[in-house]
Amino acid sequence: MQPINIGIIGFGTVGAGAVEILLNNKDIIRNRVGADVIIRRIADLDIQTDRGISLDKDLLTTDAMKVINDPDIHIVAELMGGTDKAKAYILAAIQNKKHVVTANKALLAEHGNELYQAAEAYQVSLGFEASVGGGIPVLRALREGLSANRIQSIMGILNGTSNYILTRMTQKGLAYDIAVQEAIDLGYAEDPPTLDVDGTDAAHKLAILISIAFGHPVPFGDIYRQGIDQLIPEDIAFAGEFGYCIKLLALSRDLGDRVEARVHPAMVPTDHIMANVNEAYNAIYMEGDFSGPTLYYGLGAGRKATGSAVVSDMIAIARQIRQGVNTLIPPLAHVRSPEPAVTIQPIDEVNTAYYFRFSAVDKPGVLSKISGILGEQGISIASVIQKGRKLLGSVPIVMLTHEAKGSHVNKALTQLNQLDVLTDKTMVIRVEGGEST
Amino acid sequence: MQPINIGIIGFGTVGAGAVEILLNNKDIIRNRVGADVIIRRIADLDIQTDRGISLDKDLLTTDAMKVINDPDIHIVAELMGGTDKAKAYILAAIQNKKHVVTANKALLAEHGNELYQAAEAYQVSLGFEASVGGGIPVLRALREGLSANRIQSIMGILNGTSNYILTRMTQKGLAYDIAVQEAIDLGYAEDPPTLDVDGTDAAHKLAILISIAFGHPVPFGDIYRQGIDQLIPEDIAFAGEFGYCIKLLALSRDLGDRVEARVHPAMVPTDHIMANVNEAYNAIYMEGDFSGPTLYYGLGAGRKATGSAVVSDMIAIARQIRQGVNTLIPPLAHVRSPEPAVTIQPIDEVNTAYYFRFSAVDKPGVLSKISGILGEQGISIASVIQKGRKLLGSVPIVMLTHEAKGSHVNKALTQLNQLDVLTDKTMVIRVEGGEST
């Protein structure tokens, strides 16, 4: 059997991980493919830095087109990141009838449809397992494992950096800034980690999951995003008293003509399987109409784990090439062409239970004023904690509500924030994953 | 595109689930395959009972050979269970060049190699996703998602019935017998649920996972098995005091020339992701050399979830047929023929930490005698609970040890059980998943 030749564009963290696996696990991969899978060329602007991998220097080039135009290369892996150049390279490779593997979540979330259509038009495979959940084979689970199901909902912890920060705030009571600095010092976060903590990175991955799960691309810009930077350790402690922990969740639900799509901090019952997803781990919880709930958990980032996903795509494509097949499963796992983008339900229309933390003056009658305003909006209170202890100069009043509509909560908050007995903005966190038992 | 025709042998729980999905999600399946997937014939000895599915009566037959010999059928699903007849039917179908899908874990665990070899010889696909973990696409994760990795270890909660029983004992403090009766009453367990609670069912599934993960069949009879029927609620309560819960675990590790393979109750730290796998849920935790730890969670049994796995295999095979491919991935995901069975490490050689519950008379000096014997065998004690309260007429002394060798523990137990200050057999539970934090 002729070897399968790989070309790699981008020799950074993920590229180096993929190269390391292709070299280290060469025998396993040959055994699983039935042919050798060989690195034919690696392009990067920096071909000097030592990546700790022993490699024939002649494989390296600074010219990506030398990968894209090499007639012997079967599979091109775009692992450079960024959107403009990466997109141009992927399209050029597809037009050269190369199969493509990419880990580029921002590119797929924002311009995926163009790439999916090009891959279909040129009848090549496009693998992007590494774009969501790092080493977790969650796209394969959606595209193949749950293929008999209508997917109903998705709940993901999709950003390892923010999950690490929340874990440290939860387990050690650290303040947000301290936990962020620790994550930066340990190399888990960039400095500053803006796209991780503001929900953008998780929203990119959610957009990709939605495309496959529901078969429709979504307008990325319409995904609701709220970050974790306003949380204080006391919110996490109060959540614990109610039987919840706080996670940055990416959520979606199929509503038929629309989808729910949002990323924000949320309270999750401590006995929910998602509650034990800690440190830099990711997890995706998905419900199918027949499978019921399933969950996929693992390392959401890092050279080795992301490399594992990249190489699994190469192996899948190599197995197809060996059988003379170009495209076994279309990019979004649906044989019909991708449909026009589906509309996202406005966040104001989403119903959830809520956690509120009010900062109040220490006077009688405050609770009655707050609950009066909530009652006027039809928001019903499930439980209250008020202990009289001071927090940042005020008395915290903490509430869990029953399910309420986003727009009603916003109306109530506008009125509440005008009350002179409240000394600071009210903290609002949605409750997901059912009630704590 | 010509439709793909399905024949089903066995119209029991799983068969009915698969039929229901093929009918209910017909449009989704057509869309994902690019062709209609049609039920052509269903064989069962009982073709009278109403399965609650509206179906053309002409599809039903009592003669399995009418499925196996139908030249228009592409995929035969063996969903009848049992080993002898099921094996004969599968082999006959393979010899007729039919692709086969099965959910039959006992058959695969005990005679899998014969079936895998037949499928390879006749160049047909053999799908068995439903045999492990019900609706969880864990075999697909191993065969494809983690294909770039050398799998290092497996830790599974593979039997939903025993997990339900343990969950009820843990959350409600129920005695074993009461929890079993409840599981029977709710339809989660057969009466008596012998193969579920004694570890046999989990061992069947472990054998299948090992075959794919390490590429070697294992001698099923050599897998160490210990059931959950000796556990008392107090063991679970003591485990909780140490920061652990008790699960029936199926465990394996690649040792190079041998594998570890064992099923027994084990203590798991409460902050481990496996600790929140409750009720009738299953989960499989696997470590790859590059992916790191990954976990797959969902419903391990039931008509709908198991049906979901069966139909996902049909879809995978149908996608291949559509492209003119017979066998994209061999049964064990390795292109070389299955190798001879690998040896299982004797349980005596396995090292783990341990929980001991001694039933002692209420006299001074008991602890010193016990710890003396443990010390002689080099077993070092990590923590002790002795509270003086009576349990079944004796005083319980509970210990956690550091890692110790199975044979040393057995020697110590032999000596301990001869002590006249111990009034009952000592309860022994291994500790897995690291130390509780």
C-alpha cells in the first residue's frame, strides 16, 4: 500500500503536537490505517526554533504554497490559526483536491459555510475534530455516534482557561484577579485572556457544535455572551450553600424554527455530572431524542490533546483514501447542502431560573421592596439567604427564583437598580441543569 | 440512490428500539446517509405481541433464515441475544456477504474473535457499538476518535443495574436487598439480577473494550470478578467520611506483555468525574498517551438508548455502501488480523490502595494486633476511623491503606481472620482513581 502523505501549515503548539504523534505513534497509525502516514512537508514562518522534535530539516519550508502545491501530498493540515490567510490556504488546498484538516475554531465559526461548500464542491474531506473540545472526540460523536438521533440540546464547558479560573475560585476561594494571574503564570491563559474569559472562545466552539447538531450554520455574532469577570468568590460560596457550583456554560437548544444559543456563567447542581468537570477540562453534555443524555469529557486544549484530535482526522481520511473514497461524510454530516443560517432566539425570550445577589443597606424593609418588584414581574422566589454579614460595605441578599423570562428579569432589574436601598449593581446568574436535590 | 435494506433478527427490547428509530427518524437518517434506510424483514419467534409500533405485518416472519437469505438485504441486525443460535445466524449472514450489526456482548466477549475473523474473511462490516455502554458511542471513540493514541488504561461503570443499586444505597442509606428489590420493581433489574450484580455483565463489556483498545482479545474467563452483594450501607457511609464513594468498576491497563483486567467494587474520590455517574448511567474513562484522560457518559441500557447505538452502526455501514466500500475499519480497528489472546495479570499481583472494615470485639489492644499483622506484610496505613459505635454487635474499625500488593493483602487477611478479636470476615474494597483531595 502506498503511503499517505501529510503536509502541515503552522508549526506552533498544535502543529508540533500533531508532528510528535505522527512520529511517536507511527507503528500504531500504520496498523490502524493499513498504510504508512508520512510527514512530507511542514510550513511555518519560523523554521529555526527548536520544538523538541527530531526531524529532517529538509521537511521545513517558510512557503505554505509548497505544501498546497505539492502533488504528492494527500492531506493538508492548517494549524496556523488566524482567519484571513488560513482561509485562503484552506481554499487553495481544496481547489488542489487536497483533503484538509484544521483546528481553527474562529475561522469555522465565522466562515465555516464557505469552507464546507468548497469541500463539497471539490469532493474532498474536511476534518475539524480539533476545533471543539481539544482531545475529546465530540464532533465524531455527533457526526457518527449519535447519527440516529435528533439532537435536542447541548450544554458545554468549552473553555479550559475560564474553567480553571472558576475551579480555583471555588476550591481555594481565590479572587478573580488572583486566579487569572495564576492561570497566566501556569501557561493556561494568555495575558490578558480576554477571548477566554469573555465567552468568545466558547461561543466559537458552540457555533460549530450547533452547525453539526442541528444541520444549520448560525450567525456567530448573534450568540449571547457574558463573561466570568464580574463573579466574586462570595457568589461561588452562596451557590454552594444552595447546592450549586458556577461554570461558564455554552448552551443551545433546537426550537424548530430557531435555536437557543448563549454563553454565560451559570449555576449547576453539584450532583450533576457537569459539576465535577474541573481544572482545565472541557465537557459537552448533549441530549438526543433516543440516546438520552450523553457526555464527553477531556482536555480541551494543549499540544498533545489537540494533536490527538488532528491526527485522528488524518487517520480517518487516510482510511478513506485507502478504500478509494473521497468524502464518506459531508462536513456537517448531512448529505443535503448546508442550509441558510437559522435565527437565534433573543436572550430576552429565554426562560431559566435565576440567582440574584443584591447589595443592600442594612435597614428593615429592603427585602420587602425587592420581592415586591420581582412579584410585579411575575418572578417567584424559591429561596433566600440573608445573614446580616457585610460584604464590600453592604449586606448581601441572595435569592434563587423559579423559572422566569429574560425580559421580565430585565424589567425588574431596571427598577431594582433605581432603589436607593441597593448600593451596587445586582449580580445575576442563570441556573441550568435542573434543580439541586 | 437505491435504498439500503435492513433485516432484523430479534424483535425484543433492543429490536423494537431500533425499529422505532428507523421509522421515527426516517427523514434524518435519509439526510445523513444520502439514501433511504428501509426495514425489509423482522424475524422473531413471537410475531403476535404488540410492541407499540405501527408496522406492516408482512414484514414479520418467525424464520430467521428468511432474513439471512434475502438477497435484497444489505445489513442484518442480530438483536435476539443468547450465544449459540445468535452466533450461527451471524456467521450465516456473514457467509452470505451481509454486513452485520449486533448488540450481543456475551457472544462477543466469549466468541468475538471467530466473528471478527469471519467478517474480515468475507470482507463485510461488523458493527457492535450497542454491546458496550448502550447509547454511549464509546466504541466509535476508541476505534476512531482516539485512533492516534496508544490507550493506556480503562475505568468503566458498565452495568446500570448495579450502579442504580449503589446509588440508592449511597443517597438513601438503603440496605443492599431493599435497593435490589426496588431496582427489580422499577424494571431496572431482572429477578434475580445475578449477572448484573456479580460483575459478569460488566466483565463482558470490559473484554470487548480491551479487545479494541489494546488490539488483543482476552480470555474472558480470566477476568477477575467481585460483585456488590457483600456491601453494607455502613461501608458506603465510611467511604463518604474518607471523601470517597463506592462504584462497581471495570478496570484495565496495558502492561505491555500482559493486561490488567478486573471488575469489583471500588472507592472513587468524590471529586472524580466518575463519582457523579449515578442512577442507571454508565461511563467509560480512558487514558490515551496523547489525548490524556477522556470520559464518555450516558444511558447504558434500555430500548431507546441501545436502539440509538444499533442504528448508528446501520448508518455508518449504509454510508459506506453508498460509496461502494465494504470494510472501512476492521472490527478491532486494526488492519492486521486479530492477534492471539493476551494474558491477564493475576489479581494477586495488582497493586492498589485498600479500604478494610474489621468487625472487632470492644476491647483494648485490637488495633495494635491488626496493625501489627498489616505491618508484617508491608502494608502501610493511611487513615483509621474507630468510633466505638456498635455495628451488628461488633465495633467496626475502618482503615485506608497506601498502595499494597494483592498477594500481601491476602496473606494479611488470612492471618487477620484467625484473630479471635475479629468477629466477622473483613470487608475489603480497593481504592481507585487517585487519592481524595
